[in-house]
Amino acid sequence: MRRPLATAAVSAGLLGLVAPAAAADVAAAAAAATTIVVAQDGSGDVTTVQAAVDAAPAGSTEAVEILIQPGVYREVVKVGRDKPNLSFIGATGEPEDVVITYDNAAGTPKPDGSGTYGTTGSATVTLAGAGFTAESVTFENAFDEQANPEITNRQAVAVKTTADRMVFDDVRFVGNQDTLYLDSPNATTPARVYVHDSWIEGDVDFIFGRATAVIEDSTIKALRRDSDPSGYIVAPSTSSEDRLGFLITDSRLISNAGPDSYFLGRPWRPSSYPTAEPQVVVRESFLGNHIKDDPWTSMSGRDWADGRALEYRNWGPGAEINADRPQLGDEEAASYEVADYLAGDDGWDPTLGR
């Protein structure tokens, strides 16, 4: 799904060779068009990603493409629930060329003196509009732990999702602790996320939340950290209303940390949602030697075995089967395919057309 460099004139009313218009003019043009161009040099319709989001029509039932020209966009971006069906598309088809980045952590003081951001507030990009897609973009939280030793709450989210039918293809998620937060609006409302052909890196609980999420054909890099263990890859907090949780399939789990340094995951039951039933399946994936022989562990006194932590036909030096690693049989595994997680009542299939 990678795309070539866009032409200068993208759609009627939105010409890439004019100076950015006033916000009202851009919004009016966006209502009649399907593409908004972001370019830092002023050759597009707006110069920031957030300005493009603000210009997109509210409540659109049609796809609205935000085409982002190469650059490092240092900004916090929020897509509200009133902006469904948006797409962030990197113009060159190479995610390294388009980087949306900021560096807030949970413990970073807010400028107005009202406290710190907290984990949710630390997100570089927050996505609450249903039907969102992203292609060929990097999402980064660049919080520097070593440069900020006074900040002890170091959760630093690159992307937080809270809506249904989210698709990320050829995307990079870059951070350290709590990189990718896959959430839902509330404990009783399902939210599905599909990540394909992407890169996810971090260290502590860096894929977490209560959404139903599939990560397929992707690379998950666990970063070296000066601690023992170095970290935990997943921390699901699956809703008791939806016992599907996370599926990692046909992917590569790699690391620059040492052998036997990482847990695959641990169950997250937040104080605000103690009835969570964490669920994760890792299947048919390469596991590097950073994965511990006993890859699941407890969290805040909650036993991992109280949820579902299963593997199926994984391979590599970190995949050796033992008594601490529950495995699916062939018949059971047939119930944990991509469609079982994503189809829902509406038959949603984001894999079509790949």
C-alpha cells in the first residue's frame, strides 16, 4: 500500500503551489475536496498536521486524505471523535521521510502549572475518530530519559487510539516506555485496530491497552535498557466484554538487548478497570533470544495465568517450548486468526486490497 510522490496539484480547490490559506478558507475547501496537503515550506494547503485535521470536515462519511510532504513535524496532534474517516498518508511512501514527533512524558509538567501530563496526556498523536488510517508515516515520542532524570514517571506514548476500525500500514511507532497505547472509548465499547507491515519499538509495556488489536507481518524491536528485566513487550488490559485482546502474527520480535532479558508480556489491570481480563496470542512469529524462557510474568500482584497468554508455532532462539509457555493446538489455533479478531458484527476486513 505504499504510494508514490504526490503531484503538486492534488484536487480542485487545493493547489500545492500557493501559500497556505486562512483557516476558514482551507476548511471551506476541505469540505468540497478529498485531499488536504501538508507541507512545511508553504507549498501545500497548510503547514502543520494539526491544521489539516482542523480543516477536515466534521462527521464526514467519506474518506478525507491528509497528504503529508516530507519533514519532521514537531507537534502534538489530536483527532477528535468528530473527525472520522481521516487518513494520514506520507507523500513519498517511505515512513522515515515523514515524522510526527513530540517529547512529553507522563511526568512532564504542563506549561500552565496545572500538574503533569499523565500517560494519556503524553501522547504525541491521539486518535479518537473512527475509521482512521495511516500509511508511510513515523509516529514518535522523543522523550529523552537520560536528559530528564528529574522526571520519574517516564511513560511516553507515541500514539494513543480510542476508536474503532483503525488501520496502520507501513508505519513506524518509535519510543521507549508505553510507545503504542491501543485503547477503547470505555470498557463496554469495542475498538478494533489493525497494524500491518509496520515497525514498533520501545522497552517497558510498549504495546498496551484494552483494544482488540492485530499486529501482522511487522517488526517489534525491544530496546536495550539498563535494568533487569530490560522490559515487557505487551501489557493488554482486555475488556471483560470482549475476550479477544491482542494477536501478534507472522511478525519478527527482535532486540538489541542481551539474551533472556525480555518478557513477552504481563497482564495490566488498571485501578480504574480492575475487572480487565488480559488476553494475548503470539503465533507463527520469529522470537529472538531476548525472550525469556518463562516469557509471561505478573503485574501489580496479578498472576498472568489468570488471563490468556498463548503461543502457536513460533520459531527462533526465543521460542523453545516448555511448561511455562502454554501452546495452542491446531484446532484451537483456528479460532485465533486475524478475522476472528477484526470481523465483528459488521464483517470488517481491512486486509482486503492489500
